[in-house]
Amino acid sequence: MRGSLIAWLAGIFCILQLGCGNSHAVSVDTVSADDPEMNRAIAQARLTMSRFDEAFDQKHTTADLFFLKKPYATPSGGAEHMWITIKDRSSEGYVGTVNNDAETTKLARLGQEVTVKPSEASDWYFVKNGVMHGGYTTRCSMKKMKPTERAELLLRLPYKMAPDNE
């Protein structure tokens, strides 16, 4: 079973916690490492990373908040993907702070400053004019929710989500 599970910090819950000013108590989705829908979401996020780069380069005029999801190795050989609030960019990559308490990884902790190379990111999103752009793994997780749970969550989000195909 080593390496067969990936602990995913569900972005939807991270988003809710951030909107409420509380980055603690984030829910975790455990997803198989070979989950085809989640792997497609990660591939789409990586394919469109240039959109995040462009928005960040114009952050003073285009967007309010920036997040990258980075995988950290776990003792079992899997990966725990954690959301990072991005504040700056250096020659090494994007610089920000871990938004979640780790469930299994020992390599990151809540509030820790980290650097994320664009090639390491498993997802991204930014908020522009009250609308979330990106968040492919979040959208994937939401599609797996019961319709009533998804509707309740959308009502509680601190911002709207851009259409999937945007």
C-alpha cells in the first residue's frame, strides 16, 4: 500500500477557512495516487500555470490573493498536497506560508515559510475581483460531493468560482 494514497488538503475547505480568517481545522480528502480525475486536474493546473504567473506579475492591478498547492512526501511514501499563500517571488520560486496543519508529512507545518518552484505546484488559484480562478483539484473534489453538500459549500464560499472552462 506504500505510496498508494495521497492525502489531499481539499482546497474548498482551505478556501472556507481563509475566508473566515481561520486557517486551522482544514478537512482532508484522501485520494488514490492513480485517481484519473485528480491526476487530470493536476495536469490541467500544470498546463495552465502561466495564467498564475501572469496574474502574479500584475498583482498590484489584477488580483487580491494567490495560492499554490505543493506536495510534501509522507512517511508512507505518498504525498500530502498543501495550500501555500503566496506573497512574493524570488530567484528560487514563489515564496509563501503553509496554510494548513499537516496530517502526515513532517516536511511542512502551518505558518512555515516555504518556496514553491512552478514545476512543483500541483495546483494554483488566485482571486480577482471576488472571483476564484484556477483551483482544478478543488473543483475535482467538489464534483465528488453530494449535490446538497456542494450547494451549501458554494453558498458559504467567501468568493465566487469562475466557470470551469474559463
